[in-house]
Amino acid sequence: FICVDSFISYSFANKRKSAVGTMKMQRAIQEELMLGVLPFGINECLLPGQARYLHLYEARFLALFEDSIERNDKIALAYVTDTGHMISLGVIAKIEKWQQLDVGVGATIRAVERMQFLDIDRENEERPFLLAKLKTFSSAAVEKTAPSTSNDTELVAVLEDLLYELDELATRHSIDLSARRDPAIDPRAMLLDYDELKQMNEKQQQEKKNLAQRAKVSANELDQSYADILSYLALEAADPESKIYALTANTNHRLSAAIKQIRKERDELAAKAAIKALNLDSSSLGEK
């Protein structure tokens, strides 16, 4: 379901690694790193700019966390398909803050840049987690792989207008937009104290209300372009295939995909608002 010439497959089942096709992004590659790997299901794909709170309590993940702290707070996020294969394009995440808990460690990570896996070292008795050799690549270099059909500035303006329409619709009809975002709390995490968990969720959902503003803040913090981060964050509620495409696309194509996604969400929200209005009208008629 994903373009095979953009990926290398790693099989967890038989420890076999095979290259498929030719990597189109070789020319874009920059820095080479060795990082520990935190696997996520492909449905939990994080894109640059997105953050996730994790509660790490298994011994292997605590060992991975300690290793990441020693590697400038960086960790490699790998996305695994339902068939058990790891896609060779992932993201580097940075541990933004963490605290020791009664059981394990609570950590907030943020995806910061795209990367390509080059090689994987399996777990062993001394290191109970995957260790990867990888290379990053810049958006500027990827731009050269495909011509732009529209000006990025124009696409950003269209996307901002659509996001405004989406927020305005949600506010006017009292519809919670938080469901369209990726979960702020890792669904695999053990529950913290209820009040702490509720407070954390409320704070993160408040931060997520204005996506364009959040993109500006993240772009500044990550020292990346606003257009890049906005295009990623606008795809938060997209399907896994669209998110993986976002890791392979240049800014122009990714903005176009984001516009298509937000238009879809706006239309779905408008339909939901219409149904809600009809139900309210029906209730009013029944009372009369």
C-alpha cells in the first residue's frame, strides 16, 4: 500500500533485511547517526512537530530511555506495519522533558526531523533494544526531487484559511476538535494519578486548538520552516498511508496533501454540524 521504491523493509520475524528498489532521497541525505529505536505501530505515526507523552516502565524501554539521554536526548521512532516489517523512513524525536515516577519514567517526546534507516543492530543480552544507523535529510534537498506546481506561500495561505474555517465551525456548533488529533497520551501507557492525567490532557488539548499558531511555535522551537511544520501538523488526523507519504514528499506536495485533508475534515464537520442542528430542531418540536 506504500510506494516500494521509497522504502527498505526490515523483518522482525526472521531478522532478515532487504532493500527494495532505489531510494529516491539519497541525494538529500545529510548527517549520519547511531540511535536507539522506539517502535510504534504505523497507526501511531508521529510527524515532525508532533509531541507525545510516554510512560515507560518496561525494562527494555527504560534502558532505551537511558541510552537516549546519553545521545543528546535523541531517539529514533520506527513505524512497523501490521505484517511486522519496519519502514525504513522514520523520524528522530527529542526528549523534551521527563520525570521519575513511582513506576518507570514519564517523558514527553517531540518528532523533530525525518530520517532514513541504514542498518539495524538487533537486541542482545547487554542491550535489550534495537540500535540503528541512520541518516537525516533536509527539506531543502528533497525539494530538488520533484518540481513545485504552485507557490508554497499561496498554499500556506489556503491551508490557513481552511484551518480557520474548521475552527470556526467547531466553535459555532460546540463540537470538540480534539478527536481529530493524535492522542496526546500514549494509549499503551499505564494510568497516572487521575487528576494529573486530566490536567495534562486539558493543557495539551488547549495547546492544540489553534493549529496554525502551534505550528509557528513549533517551527521556531525546532528552527524549521513554518510551511514545513504546518503541513505536517495539518495531517495529524490523516490515515497512515498519507502520513508516510508526508515523510517522502517535498513541502509543496505535502502542503497540497494537507489542504486536501483539511477540506475533507471541514466537510465532515459541516455534515456533523448539520445533523446536530437537525437533532436540536427535532427536540424543540417534540417539546412543543
